[in-house]
Amino acid sequence: MDQLTAFLTETKIPVGRTAKAIFDWLNAHAAVVFNFISRLMEGLIGGILRMLEFPHPLVFTLLAVALTWALQRSWKTCLLVALGFLFILNQGYWKETMQSLTLVLAACVVCMAIGVPMGIAAAHRPRLYAWMRPVLDLMQTLPTFVYLIPAIVFFGIGMVPGLIATVIFVLPAPIRLTHLGISSTPRALVEAATAFGATPRQLLWKVELPSATPQIMAGLNQTIMLSLSMVVIAALVGASGLGVPVVRALNSVNTALGFESGFIIVVVAIMLDRMLRVRGRHD
């Protein structure tokens, strides 16, 4: 037994060295691709941030309340959103909140743009989903701090590596829920549409996607919540937002600052969840 243990120890599989070699090769030969992605993400982040910071905080609050009413038709939810944004303004975290919302919205744009088509493709091709499943499991179970290492190597410090790490962590949610929604389309609806001569494109747009809308919206909700959970981790690579005061409080053991900024993150999460949850229409 000791000899077997020694053999296994001495013949260590070079997982770490292989990963490093791959990252070094990509960094040396795919720099143009990473620079293009970086500029694209910087443009997306900058555009969203300017859009959020342009209106006065009170005007932004009114717009958020109007959007909440359009989505939920509930005065209680509208009141919650209004009080939440006023509380953020009162605590002096408006700028940090807009920066965190920028990261969340940018992650949602990227994740939904990639996740929904991949979920549809996986639902139509079971073999593809069987191949994707272990990759999605790995993306969700690998410690999030591990994502920061290649993000820093390829994209440097700032909002872009924080966004990339967030996308990698969050992307499985819209893929899985879109796959679930498309796969759960009632067979009777599919057979009826096919019997009436619907093409695959018509079947997708007029039958499958409308039937899968609740699951896709749940995927959007999960994308937002998971993205918001990454703001503190993204702050470790230079991303601005509510994670910065949390990290500063941790480094200085500042209880007041840590609880204050942490509570703001909770308030933002509650507001976004109530604004976008599908069941809110029927509450």
C-alpha cells in the first residue's frame, strides 16, 4: 500500500502546469482577440454607466418606480422600490450602487445573449446538452476566486475582468433554465403546430419561446441575483461598486462600514427581485 501511495504521489498528473501552459499560450497568441473583447466590454460598461448616472437620483427613482408598475402592477412593490432607492441616496451610496447595477446589467446582456440561444440549441440537440452538462457543472462549482486568475491574466485590472468572471459564474443559469423551458413545451402544442405546417422557425418563435417565457424570465432573475452576489468578488480585481467599501471594511475591520455597505447590497437585491419576479403579476 505504501508503494502504491508513493507511486501515485510521484506520478502527479500535471493539472496545474497544463492549465498554466494553456493560459500562457492563449495570452501569447490570442492577445488580439482578448483586446477586442476588452474594448467591447468597456464600451458596453461605459454606455450603461452613463445611462444610469445621467438622470438625477430622484428622476431615476421615479423611472424605476414607473418600470416596476409596468412590470408588476403592484403599488406595494412600487413603494418598496421607491423607499429602497431613497434609502440608498440617504446613506450616500448612490454612485457605488449605479456602478454595481452597471456590472449587473452588463452581465445580464452578455449572459442572456449567449445563454438563451445555447439553451435553445441544447434543448433541440440532447447530445449537445449531454456534452454541455459537465462543463456547466464545472462552471457553477469551481470556486469563483479561480475565475479571477485568468481574467486578470487576459484582461488586466478593472471592471472588465470583474464582468468576465461574473459572466462565467452566472452563464449556466440562463442556459439551464432556457433548456428546461424549451424542453418542457407541451408535446400536444408542438404536434398541433407541426400538423398545421409550421416551420422549425415558426415552431420556435410562436410555440416554444412563448411557452418557455416563465422559465426564461426566471433565468433572467437568477442572472441578476447571481451577478449581484459577485460584486464583492469583482471588487478584488479593481471593479468599482458596492464591493469596494465591503473589501475596505474587511481590510480595516470596520464594522460600521461593512454592515452599512452590506445592507445596501441586500436592499438592491430585494428591489431587483421584487421588480422582476414573474409571480409578482399575480400577487
